[in-house]
Amino acid sequence: GRRIRLLLGLPATSTVEENAAAGVSVYTFNVTVSPLSSEGVAIHPTIINSNPLTKAFDIIPIGGLAYRVVTTGNPVLDYETMPKSFDLQIFVEDISGRADLNTLTVQVQDKNEPPVFQGNMAIQAVVIYILEGSRTPPGFICQVEAADPEDAKLKYSLAPASVPFSVFESGAIFSEREFDYEKDPHSYFLNITVTDPEGLHSTKTVNINIINTNDERPYFITKQRIYKIPEEQSPGTVVANITAKDPDDEEDFPSTLFYSIQSSEKYFSINPSSGVVQVARRINREALPLHPNISVLVRVEDSPSGGQASEMEITIVIEDINDNLPECNPSTFREEINENATAGTLLLDLRNFCEDIDVDPPNNLFNFSGLSGLGSNKFALDSMSGRLVMTESIDLENPTNPGAEVFSLTVRVQDIAWPNYSSKYPLYNIIYVYIRIKPVNEYFPVFGSLLYEFNVSEITKAGSSIGKVNARDQDWPPSVITYSIVAGGGTRDYTNIFWINPTEGDVKILARLDYETTQRFLLTVQASDQEKTATVSVIVNILEVNDEEPVCSPNFYSFQIPVSLAVGTNINGFRIVCQDRDSDPRSFRYFINEGNVNNHFTFSPSAGSNTSRLILASRFDYDSGFDTNWIYRLRVYITDDNLLSARDKTTDLIKTGTVILSIRVIPNPTTVITTTPGFTLVTRRENLYSESAWYVPFVITLGSLLLLGLLGYVVLLLARGLRARCPPAQKAGDAPLIHFTYCLSSQQMTKLNTVFDGEARDPVTGKIYEFNTRSGARRWKEAKEPLQLAPVVQVTPSATENVGEGKDKAESTSKKETTEKRKEPTAERKTAAKPMKEQIETPAQEGQKLKKPKEEPANQGLSSPNQDKLP
């Protein structure tokens, strides 16, 4: 059971130096076999494992059963970077199947090694490029690095010693001066040696190449600086040939120079490679701001992208040639001179307007000649100064004058020196001078008449022409005359009634004329030729026309007449008085146009007077039914054509006035009614509307709307007040037939005692009632009751045309008077009872009674027995 040992000499420990080459013997051992087995080994000794794992060792047989452990060189043992010891497990097995496993410990021994360069120097020669000149000043160039396996301190050295370089112990290489490529060698080879303390060393080569830089400026070899050429040279003309050299030229690689023009001028160009200066465009010496001496700055560079450069200024002198005609600006002159100008008057100095733009004399000298044209004999021209003057005066009104107002002259301007331009152009320029003889206003305007008189009807429409004035003067050509009204032509209402056309002299009216206001106007019309004026008087006679209508007083009247009024009676003594501002009173004619049913009424006289009375022409006949109207509304026309013949009436103007009469017919009147005439004040105003016063109708319309709204509101308040003060009437069965309620606002009323002189039967109730045939007042008739007086309401002529209708309503309302008013105290009735003579109250008394209507005696003779004592 004891293990069999086949490996003799193992386990064991051995050593080997670092960096040992492949095949270096490390350890030798033998293998023994069992005597029972035949000689032989089935599995030779083999390293089946290593700790740490490595392939740096191998076992080789050395004869018989002897074996040797050797190094493989892969990897090379390194004391500094690899493990210091390796445990190799060696296995062997003989033919009989016996095996053995033992360990060989190999210890690596340290060995002093030479330094080793690092980086690129470890594998190749290092090439360094440095620039010549100041771009690479003396100093540090590069750093050489080396390492010692034993971490010893290393030293660096440099050979040969003659080179202008040095190396520090740290391995830094320095240059000792600046290099000039053009003077110094173009490359240096430096042998750098690094040595450890034991003297082991390594050497490498550093190649330093000096790079040629563009550090030298090219220089011009052309010495000429001033060049002359005439103006107007064609593009491409050679002006100068500029050359230069570059010190940085190399034999194998010569530098290329580039030429350019640095100045801003645009007339020249330079070939960038050859340096030839050429004309680039047309050069006009006279063009501003061109200077005759053009400075051109030429630049030469040794690199197209900008390197070393030199500059040189050359001057190109542009020589003037006579290539321009003298010109005048303007070339056409229009001058004016008064017709009374004297001989010798200067008209024009042509040299002030003409010039020759050639620069140098005599190319820019010129003169004037060839004065010609219509009327040239009246003018003189100085050839050098160009002064044009008059030789004699010109009077346009003089009959001997040819009548020309404008003189057309031509003048030639030309060079004194021989021209240097193409012969296809003329050798001179033409100046055109137009001289207008300006008329002088020497004469005053003169009217065609010493006095103008126009007759115009007063009804002529505004804007109509009424006459024309005319004026002219002796100036030639005739002056334009303007007309204006400087005085007269105004009234109280209008400042200016007349207008005159300022160019035609046509006089027109601006407003309607009125003969009755003004019969004549005296105007002062002025004629002006813008400098001198003259005036003339214009008389405008206003012709009378029948344009005023008759105005009558009163123009409205209302009264009552009894049905039994006798024919031919002047009704109530009524008469109208008419006036007409433009007609004779004998020209009035009166006729009733409307409302005269059955022709009961007429006027006397019917024509030839300004006063006429209303006459009853025929009796009323109500019993037979011939007459049915109890109220007549007469529309009376008053015309002013009585003195005209039938033929004139068809052509002349006729005006008509109007009067309205309201007549009520009362059956069997027993009282006399007096009326008070009324009158109407008519005020007529005229006005002219101006379109510029657009705001007037707007303000009037707005004010009217506001006034209508206010009046509507006031009427509403009055209606409410009247309803409150005038209670509703009682039913017919509960109230007496006669009931007077005074609810009046602005009417004047006259209360009269009434006599009930008629009787009738009511068709509904069958009762008998009494009535007054004049006023229409009614009452129920009671047994044994004498006739009594009843009040009558009379409306004055100032009331409206519907007075009759209002009176009927008042009488109808009186039928419904309450029983209480019928039974008022007898004393009041007695106070009211008076003789049959009409009683007229003053306005003050009427106002007091209107304020207290309940205190008025409604009917002063209805039920009291004392009424029987009435006279």
C-alpha cells in the first residue's frame, strides 16, 4: 500500500534567470520503472499543471529515463513583471499502469537589464520637423523617454557634440539657436544614448529636419515708377510690366509669385502671374472725380492664400486729348424782355452756361459765332464772351413793328483747337435762343359805354342775366379783363343782390327783386387788367309786376243771422277792407268761390273798390225744403284784375286774396247779436337758402320734432285736467233737458239773455220743448210756465273755422244740466235778469266767470216764479 515512486529527484526546487532564452535548462530528473514490468514508459513526464499557470516551461528527454525541464521562451520570463516562483506538477505513468505525480518549484532570479526606450523610439527611428526662423525659437524640441527594468536612475547623452542641440538628463532635447533654411543644413541626425548605473545602455537615432518657411518677402526688380498713357485707350492696352523675386526660392521647388492691385481704382488690371499692368476699361479724363495722375498700388505675394508680400506704388499719368465738343446746359434758352427795353440791354451771357469738359488748354477753349434766325438783326453777339445784347427797342403797339412777339435765334459754339474726335460728328454745337418780347401794360381799360342802364322785372328768377358790360384796352396783345362789382347792389336783407361774371361781364341777380321795396339800384362795376383798373356806373331799374296779392281784414269772420233777414240787408253790417301793395283799389273784384249754396249771399260793390259789404241776395226757404243748410262757410276770393281787359287777363299776372266767412242761420231771431271784427296780421319774409348752411334744416327738423313731442305731452295733460274738471253727463231720465257747463280754455265768450220764442215736440218722448230760434237754446215746457231767457254762447271772429261746430256741442251739453242748477236761488236769477238789450262783458269779467263755471247761472228763467216779471 505504500506509494511507488517513479520520479527520482522530485519534488525539488530549482532556479532560472529572467530573460532566459528558449531551451535553457532549469532542472534534470530521472524516471524508474518496476522490475516486474518490462522496460518502458507509457506516459512520459509531463507538466500537467502550473501555479501560476504558464507555458514558459517544458520537459524534454535527454536519454534513457533522464529528463530535463527547460524554458520555452514563450513567454520570456521577466522578474519585474511576472511571478517570482512557479510550481510545476509533473506526471509520469509506466507501461504497467503505475503512475507518479510530483512538484518542481522553479524560482525566477533577477538579472540587471539594459534600459529600454519607450514610445516610437522603441520600435523605429524618430523624425522631427522644425520650422526655420523665428517660428521655432531656441528651446525645447521633444522629450525622449526610456525605462530601466530595475527602476534604476538613467542618464541621457547626445552625439555628435558639434550639432546645435543638447539633451538633458531628463531626456529633453533642446535647440540652441534659430535655424535659417537658406544658410544652415536642412537636416541633423542625433544619436541619443541612455545608460543605467551599471553601465548598461541603449542608443537610438533622432532625425531633425529643418522645414523651409515663407519667411522672406519677395522684392520688386522693376525700377520705373511713373507711366504715361493718353486717355480713351482701349481695354487691354499694356501700361507697365512689373517683375519681382522671392528669396525663399528652392532649386527643386521654385516659388510662384502672385501679383495684384490693392488700390480701389477700377481703370487698370494686372496679370496675377506675369505682373503685366493693362487698361481695364475706358478712361475718360473728363469724368469726375477722375484725377489725371492715378496712383496704383501693386502687391506681390509668394502664396495665393497670403504669405510674405511686398508692395510698390506706381503712378499712371492720363494725358488729355481734345475729344469733347463744348456744350451748353441748357442748350435752349427762353428769355423775356419788356417791349420798352432800350438798346444795349443784356439778354444772355452764354459763357456762364457753356463749357468744354476737356481738361487742359487749348483743348477746353471755345468761341461763339453764327448768330442767325428771325429778328437776328435786332441783336448782337460777342464771339469770345458770348454776351447777347439788344441793338434796338421793340414796341408791340407800333404799326411798323412786324408783329412778332417771339424771336428764334441760333448760335454756334465750337472748339478753338483742332478736334481729336471722329469726323462723323459735327464740329460745333447749336444753341437755340427764344426771346419773347413781354408786353407792358401801358393803357387803362376803357368801357364801351359811359353809363349802363338795365331794366329788369321784379319777378325775374334768381340767377337770370339782366345785362352785360364790356371793356378793353389798347395794349397788344389785348389784356385779359376781369370784372367785379365794387359798390352798390345791396338791401336791408341782402348784402349783394347782383353778381357779375368776372370774365364775361354778364350781370346776374342772386335774389328775388321787389319793386315795392327798392325801385332802382346803382352799381359800380370795375374792370381790371391785373394792373390798371377803370369803373363805370350801372343803373338797374326794377320794373313793377303784379306779384302782390290783395290782403283783406278781417280774413276770417263768424256770425249768426236770423232766417227772416230781409233781402238786400248788409249782413250784420259786415264789410271787408282790402289792400294791395302793387295794385289800384279799383282793380279789386270780389266773388264767393265756395259755400254759397243757392247763392243767398253777394258782395256790394262786387268790384272797383277796396271796401265791400256782404249782402243777403235772396231769402231763405226752409219750409219748402229748398234750403237745408243752416251753416254756411263762404270762401271769398278777391282778385286784382278788375281793370284788365279780357285779353290782358290771359297774359298778365293776377293775384288772389282769400277771406273765410262762417254764417249760422237762426230761425226767427228775436235778439240782436253784435260781433266784434277780428283781424289777422300777415308777416311775409323771404330768405335764400345756402347749400353751405346744411345744418339749418337739420336743426329746424330736430327742433320741430322736440316741439311736437312737448305739445303732445301738454295736450295729454290738458285732456286729463278737463276730464277731471268736467264730470260725465248724467242720463237723460235723471237730469233736466237743459244743462250748461262752462269748460272752456282760450275762447272768449259772451253771455246773453235768451228768449224761447219757439215750440216743438220731441219725437222720442212726445214732450213739448221750447227753443230760441236764434241761438238754438232749448228747455222742456211745463204747464203754466211763461217763456224765459236762456244764455247764448257767441264766439268772436278770432276763433277757428270750426266755431259753429263747437257751439253746437256746447248747446247739446247744456241740455243735460243737473236739477240742482235748475233750482239755484232766485236772487241770483234776479241779478242776472236784465232788459232785452244785449249785455257784453269785458274780457276781465269773462275770465273771472271762466275760472268759476259753477257760479254762472245756467238758465236764469227756468223754474222760478219770479221770472214772470221779466220786461
